Amino acid sequence: MEALNQLEEGLKDNIKQMSSFEKYKQEVLLGHLDWSPVHKDSFFWRDNINSFEENDFQVVSSIFFLARPADQASYRSYIIYAPWTLC
């Protein structure tokens, strides 16, 4: 039973780490957006909505910059889903 509890805690820690705004921010700034299930989760967006104001909306600006090239249709769809749809 103890092993299962440790496994559960480990999984929770991994999900928390995967869903951190810092990880998301790093993906955006490097231009490697990931459509992971965690980042499609409305709780992620609600929990982190205020983080988008950091550094004069740096992450928001970066997302729009990524969507500018014509070959980046997937990023444009990402923008449509992004957190501002929850506002």
C-alpha cells in the first residue's frame, strides 16, 4: 500500500511540474509549443492567467509572434484556444 501511495505522490508531482507556468513559458519563448493534455486543461489556464502579465505580457507577445509566419497554422489554433478564451 505504501508503494502505491508513493507512486501516486510521484505522479502528482510530475503533473504539477509538467503543468507549471514556467515550463509553459519556456516552451513559448523557445518556440516549441506543446499541445499536451495538461496545457489544454482549463484549470491550468485559470491558475496561471495572472502570470501572463509578467514582463509586460512577454509570453502573450511571443505567442502572437510565433503565429505570424504563414506556415504556423498550428500556433494560430493554439492562440484561439489560449487562456483569453476563459476571460
